[in-house]
Amino acid sequence: MSWSFLLAAFTPFNLMLAFVGVAAGIIIGGLPGLSATMAVAVLVPVTFGMEPASGLIMLGAIYTGAIYGGAYSAILVNTPGTPSAIATTFDGYPMAKRGDGDLAVTLATLSSVVGGLTGALALLTLAPMLATIALQFGSVEYFWLAVLGLTLISALSEGATIKGFIGASLGLLLSTVGVAVVGGDVRYTFGSSLLLGGVEIISALIGLYCIPVLIDLVATPDPHLRVSEKASGFRLREALGYALRSKFNMIRSAIIGTIVAILPGAGGSIASLVSYSEARRSSKNRERFGQGEPDGILATESANNATVGGGFIPTLVLGIPGTPPDAIILGALLVQGVRTGPELFTENADISYTFIYGLLIATFLLLPMGLVIGRYAFKSIISIPKAILAPTVAFMTVIGTYAIRNNVWDVLIMLVLGVLGWFLNRAGFKPSPIVLGLILGPIAEQGFVQAVLMGQAQGAVLPIFFRGPISWTIVAIIVIATLYPLFAMVRKHRQTAAKAGSDE
Amino acid sequence: MKSPFMTVLAGAVTSLAMGTAVAQSDFPSKDLSYIIPFGPGGESDISARLQQEYFTDITGQEAVIEYKPGGGGAVAWSQFNDMPADGHTIIGTNLPHIILQPLAKDVGFETDDLNNFYFFHYSPDAILVPADSPYQTLEDLVEAAEEAPGSITFSGSGTYSANHVAQTRFDELAGITTTYIPYKGTGAAVTALKSGEVSAEWGYSTVAANHQDDTRMLAIASSERHPLFPDVPTFQELGYDLEGGAYRGMAVPEGTPEEAKQRLSEIFGEINQDPEFVERMQELGFFLVDVPADEVDDFLAERRAEYEEVARAFDLID
């Protein structure tokens, strides 16, 4: 019977929606500051006139496209187009700088398709079962998960661990600015309504990543990206070679992305960071990560596109949005009068399955469309003279930041953070730990306060932090992740000592 | 885009169709900018989205929704009076937010700065438990709270929010002590309920409407039973004088002409009477009220008295 839903998804109108959605998504996601959430929000009113399944296909397609498009600016301008693409900058930009930007874009396309398909297939086959994962994670587990995320800093800032931790502390501090969700206190606003809304994550991203690149672009005479002589076409064969060799990395990252997306409150940025550090940990070429290692891009782009399908799992089954764009899509469904829940997969199967097949089609469309649009984006970035590129990107950063919350103060905060970020960069502080602190701070804080309140109600605070297998597991991983660099250092030390011994 | 002639014609046709001769049929003369001080996808957004098409039916103009989130709404409200005051810019306002926020701290606006012209519905406060909860009735829950004060935990959205106000007021009315645990948004609060992390949730009938399969509403704080939940008693029926919830209205910037404000009040009043709109709102669990421009002051004064009492319980004011 499910074939009829596949056919329903294949109507010319639905195909057109998927096509238009993916194209619009790629372009919006590719522009710094215009995120997937915004792309979906803008498109929601358009879908009200459509059948629920068609509307969902369009929103799913634009979401998929935007998450993928975020890789372009990450690779070519070192600025994550969407928060999900933060980790793509780590290896994408170094690749582009050395002349492999086209290869990086093709790698991102291949892995995005693999990740997107994995997430959508999980949604198609295992949704009701996987949705229960969302209910296994409570306040305590989110607190530990955020702490685990913070331990990634030591992995991400190897060689400059102390600077990494200083950066993360700055990020955590920035995350407390504004009205606290839990507790309602107004913090660090210095009596001004300017800081009431806090530091918005995407504007911080734009400031910390993009502004330093812009300053360097203007301050140095070198071309923005080197153009490799052999560069011709999509370099698809080369990219396929890398992808096949790293198929386990891609699949593992896609599974991580799917599962992280099921947890409400996490999302693409955390999924790609976790899969990046996993790829790095298990790679034989650990030291090449951060220098332009294709495996880094394969991991992050596979993971963040898997969050699209994964995030729909709790959204459609439980009515709990998995990622921020899902929250908007859920609202759109309610306006349409479609109630989420298990019956969406039984009584309203025509809506849910038609949509899921539509999402699969949109993901397949990513491959040809991504390659073509990506090629165009790459060509324009390398051929546009710096005198035009710099002001264009600068203009986009301001517009993009303003558009997030229609707030001028966010632009000011973005610029201040950008200049600060440039100085910090020169002093060896990377932007990623700061952003990580900013993203994880509120998750950790809210989880902690909720757990303490619950513990007080039960009359014992400490035991609640170790209340079940999930929290034990996460705590164990935290301990291992924290001690691992130390352990590796000791082992390396012993090895060199042994080697020195045998040489004598 | 639309010619002035068409606009006038559309306005005239609408007035005729409604059987009312409206003098200001040339207002609104262009699209309305409808600011929502929260992000998309929430109840403020959803209810505004439902108004949208009926606004177009009546006026021939579009109501364009813009999101300006931040600071629990405070960012948008504190900047609103700088917006153009020709009647074509309105903002969604929420209770208790616009009363409690300025009471508690300096958020850059005072309640009276907001020129409300209509309150159109509220999401009635409600107590929800998981479907498999041992508490079948409100009385069961109250008894459990009496036996072990503080041990019953409620999830809810945010601190000093409508949920928090309801929890504080109910504890006082019932003479019990419970623990309120704030979450970021209704979605997180209902997740905590479903996962069994908390005993119950202070939510709304709208939450119960969206999660009918695995939650049970014990009581609703509307003035009468909700059409969608004919079997769920109101708090008043059970002997607790609790009525209210998260009210939603709309305001114009300071200096907006009085006629424009009146006309907006009429338009949104008319939307509130549309049977299809009423049905769609009720399906989602909302409870409609009609507080037009002339009655807004009295309505706000009443709410204010209630919230000040709660603010005292919160130790926000003396």
C-alpha cells in the first residue's frame, strides 16, 4: 500500500515543490545569516494554501537544502551559513584555501545526500520506535550531555587546550546575558534594554567567524582562495574515491546525526560537532584534522543532513519538535488542522508517508542540484574580485544578522563580537570553543537547575544526577573523553621513551 | 500592487456584506504589519496565523506577520512605540507578560506604554497528567500534595509565566505546597510530563488538545467547560476560584489615531465572530473572549489586581 504514497509524492506538483524547495533552501542556507530556521519560517505562509502533504514536502525540501547550503559559506568564506555547518569550517576552509574548494563542495554534497537519506529512511521505517528515545532524556541527561559537549573543546583545541577553555568560558558567560528562562532573572544587561534579548547564537556565529575573515580579506593583498591548476569540473571521481574509503565514517556520522536530532533541544550544530570529534578520534590521520582533511567534511555534512529526517521523528510521532525548524513546521501543521501523534502514521498515513517519500526525493535532488549550484558558488567566489567580494559579504552579514530577530542591536553585538574575535584569533583563541560555550551554556544551566529543583522535591539532590543507565553512560563517556588526551600523551611519551631506549 | 480604487471597492463591498456602514472604510489602506514578539511556531504565532486570512477577507489587505523575539517578548514591546503610528503597525500582546515583566524589573517598557485595542482569546490554564498517571481527579492530586508537601512536581513553561502564576495561585487556593519546575517553552514542559520526570504539568487546554493520546487534563481554568473537552471540569466547578490563562491581545503604537484604533478593534472583533474561525480556534484548545478597545482598560485593571497578588507571593514586589 505504501507504493500509493510513493506515487502520491511523485505527482508533478510535488516534484516541482521539492525542486523549488531544495533550490531556494540551498541559496538561503548558503548565505551567511540566513539560516534553515528562517528559510522555513519565510515559506510557511506559502504552504497554507496547499494540501498538508505538499506543504510538508516543500518545507522539508527547503530545510534539507538549507542545511546543505550552509556548507558553501563554511567552506568558501569560513562562515557557517547555518549553525549546523560550524564544524564544516574546520576542514572545509583549509581545503578551499589550498585550492581544493571545489573538491570540498563535492564531498559535502555526497555526504549530505548519504546523511539525508539515512535520516529520512530512519523516519520512514523506525519512527515510532526511535521517538521514545526523546523521552529517555530528561533534565539530568541534558545537563550531562551539555557537559559532554564542553569536553569536546579539549579535542577541538588540541595544542592550545587552555586557550580553548578560556574561549569556552567566555562563551558560557555570554550565554547568561539577558532574561534567564529558568529563574527569570535579568543578568549582565547593565540596565540597558539593548542586551535584554541576550546574545543570539547565529549573530555570534557571523561575528566570530565571518568578520575576522573579512578583516583579513581587506588587510592582506593575497587572493581570497588559491585556485588549483588541475581544478576542472566537479572532481566527482576524486570525491567518490574519498567517500567510498570513508563509508564507515559517513554512516556513523549519519547515525549520530539521526539520534542527536531526535533529542529535542540538541540539533544540527551539536550533531556535526559530535560526529566530527568521533571521526577525528577514530581516524588514522588525526593530526590532519583541522588542516583540510576530507574526512572532517564527510562527517559533519553527513551528520547535519541526517538531523533533518531525524528531527521529524519526535515532531511527527510525539508532537515535540526535534530541531528549531521542526518547531515552526509543527506550528504550521497545527494551523492546517493536522494533529501529530501516532495516528499521523495510521489514520493520516497519506499525509505522513507521502511527505516522507517527498523528503527522500528532495534528498536525491540534492545530488545533481547541489553539484551544479555548488560549482557555480565556487566559481563566483574565486572569480569575483576582492573589491566586490568583501563588501558583498559584509553587506550580507549585516542583513543576515538583522533578519534573525528583526533587531538592530543584534547587528551591533555581531560587529562587536567580530572585532573582538579578530583580536582573539590573532592571540590564538579560536571561535569554536566560544560558540560551543554559547550553545551549550543554556542547556547545561537549565538542566542543572531543573535537576536540583526536582532533587529538592524528592529530598535528595545528588542522587538524581546519577539516576539511571543513561546518565551513568554519559558520565562515563565524559570521564573517558576528559582523560583520553592525558592517556594518549602518556602513551606517546612511553613510546618515544621506549623508542629512544631501543635506539641506544 | 492593488489600485486604490480596488481597495475602496473591496472595503465598500465588505461593509455592505456585513450590513454595517463603516465611515472609515478607507482604513486600512495598505498591508498591516503584525509583529509577534516571539519566534514562529508558538501559540501567539499560530493564533495570529489563523486571524490572517479573515483579516484579508474583511479588509482586502494582508496582515503580514513579523517575528521579533527576545527577552520573553520584552525586546519587541520595549521598542514598539518607536514604530510608525498610522494604524498599519500592530503588535501581539500577552498576559501576564506585559503586566508581570515591568512589575518585576526594568524591561524597558511599562504596561501602560502598550496601547492595547483588543484581547481576543486565552489559553486556559490547566493541570495535565500523563495518561498512565495514578491521579484520576484533581482531588487525588491535591490529597497527594497534602500528604507530602513539596513532593508533587509540576513542569511549566518559564519563570514568572502564566504557568507559574497558575501554580502559585492554585497552591494558595488549595492550601498546598507543590514544586514548580520551569522549562524552556511548552514543548519542553510537555516532554518532561510524558517522560514521567514530573508528576504533572501546569499547561493549557491547548497542550491537552495537541497531546490527547498520552495526557489527561484534570481541570481547566476557563469560565465554562471547553467544547473540545466536555468531560473535563472547570476549577470553579471543583470549588477553586481559578479562571484565566495566557491572554492574547493586540496593541498599536502610541500616537495612533483614535479612529484607526477603533476600526482595528472592530475588524478583529468581527474576525472573532466568524464561525469558521471560532471552530478552528476551539479545535486547537483556545478559549475565545471579546475585549474591545473600550473595555480594555477595565479588563487590564482586573488582571493587574490578580497578578499583583501573585507578584507579592513571588516576592517581586512588597
